[in-house]
Amino acid sequence: MTKGEIFAMGAEFVPVQELSKSLKAVPKNYIAPEDKVPVVTHEPGKSVPVVDLCDFNLSPEQHERVVREIASASSEWGFFQVINHGIDVTKPQKVSREFFELPKEEKLKYAAKEYGFKSDGYGSKISNAADAVQLWRDYFFLCTSPKRNLDSWPAQPLQYKEVMSGLSDDFLMLTRKILGFLSEGVGLPTDYFEKRFGVPNQSILTNYYPGCPEPDKVLGIEPHSDFGGLTLLLQDGIPGLQVLQNNTWVVVEPIPGAITINISDLLELMSNGRYQSVIHRVKVNASRPRMSIASNYSCLFDSTVAPAPELIDEDHPQLYKPVKFGDYVQEVVKKGPTGKAYMFINHDSKPEYMLLPKH
Ligand code: OGA
Ligand code: NI
């Protein structure tokens, strides 16, 4: 591979991890707009609900409880954490951390070739929007379903391909089960949402947030909602993820071994707003890097999704228009998080974060 190819995504690609090694102050283009929304942490009753999946040994009563808890968390918070889900989360975190700890030259062999979410690779910037603030985050993006191009995945650490492939399989299985609970939670047949998505389009995005000399001035990820269907997320032990709830940022406490799950835009659309794809952001730390592994499940780019006709009636008018997923992704990559306006029927309605008090 020639040098030209390595930097094909943009000559300006400098991993934040490299920047953070020498800087005492953050460069101007990384400074995020001021945000006066209060932050809440450790307040009883004010945290993302935790659902015990009991390793799926669920009695009929427990099954009912899980459906109820997941449905109410998804409509009130858009987020919940699951425990006793039966997935090994330590190996994927280990191999991913080992990848980011490799020398820069080794990682740059895998530099992503384009912005957005169409090719595997290492990068630092996803949106190409002219006014986008740079994020204090490097990433590795893997396309995991329908096709895995293992040749383009890291050859080091040696177990990387096998472990991340296994995580993709485990996440596909868990996603199907969660989609089943979510379907039942709005009174639809268990396989409803899974069928509507069709062939799974799944990706795994590992986010690496280096320590930052001025952590309060930057964001690891700006306020956004996820544009796919359902997101599964592994946090390491370090807090950073915050969810918008009643005009307050609420910290999603890392629970060892738990998986954080959030409704993404396509499920908000398909459920005609019964489930909410909620705004969240990521803060960074002064001294320690933080890493998360986020996996999104959606439909193929050329599929169109629409609100479930069963969920539209006089009391619940249709709020969203059918969208072709590929067009929607393009809109969000081009415009940043404001691209969400594309799926509303009422063009005057604004995504929640556009209403956030700033300054
Ligand atoms: C994301 C995201 C949260 C985190 O990747 O879309 O919101 O904790 N990540 O890294
Ligand atoms: Ni997100």
C-alpha cells in the first residue's frame, strides 16, 4: 500500500491520540460550543434503567417483566442497560484496546478510505459537514453484516478478527431477542421489527477517546442520536456517556459487564415515536483514555422503512415519513445531527438537540 492510499480519506487526518501526546492546549477547531445544560450524576432515581435478563432463563412472569421494563425505558429514556445477558465482553475490549496501543504506523495501514460508514477502517472524523467541530475521538469501523471483509481488518493483535467476529455474532443474537421484546412491548408479534429490518446491516464502531489537556472544552462525540435501528454499547469502567433527559445530561454509569442499549432513529420511525431515539454525547477525561465499542443494527442501505401501520391511529397520527436508509445516512453524514429533520413529516419539527439552550 502506498502512502498516498493510506491518507486517501483526507490529508488532514491526524489521530487525536497523536495530538494528545504533545499538546498542552486543544487546537481551536476542536473547541465545542458552550453548553449550559446541567449534568446529573449519581442521583438516585435519575439514571438509565437496568434490566436483568436472567441469562434468558425467563419464567412467563419474568418475560412479562422484561418486556414491560424494556418498553418503558425505551419510551421514557431511549436507553437501558442489560445485565446477565450471557455475552463475554472482556475479550473484545482487550483486543480493541491492544489495537489502539499499537504504533501509529501500524494503525495507519488501516486508515478508512472515505468519510461516513461504508468502509472498514481507522479514522478520526466521520462527518464532512463544513461547520463540524472536530471530535476528541479516534475510531475503528468494522462492517460486520451482511458481509465481513476480514482481509481489511487488523492483523494485530492476532486474535482481533476472531474475537470481533464472535462479538458480531453474539450481538446479532442479542439484538434479535431485544427486538422481540420491543415488538411485544407495543403489542406486535415477536418477530415484527426483525422482519421489517430484513437482512441485518450491522457494524461495530470502536471509539477511542484519548486523555485531553482541556477536557471541558472538547467533546468525544457531539450531541447526536444514532441513525440506525438499535445500538448495543460496551463501556469500559470510565464514565463519559451522557443522555439527555428532561433538559439535563444524565451520566450513564458504567456497570462492569453490562451492555448499554439505545433505540436509534429507524426504530423511533418504525414505532411511530412510541420508542425514542434520544440525544446523547460523550465527554472526555484529563488523564485517562476511554474506549467504547458501539454496534449498530439497521436495514440494508437500499431498503426503505416506514412507521408500522398498526401504530398509527386517531390518537397517534403518523409523525414520520418512509425513508430509504441510504438516503437518510447520506443526509446525516452531510449535515451532521441536524440531518434527523429529514425523517419528520412536519418539516417544522426540530430534533430535540436543536432546541438545547446554548451560550
Ligand atoms: C456512538 C456513541 C457512546 C460512547 O458511538 O454513537 O454514542 O460511550 N458512543 O462512546
Ligand atoms: Ni451514539
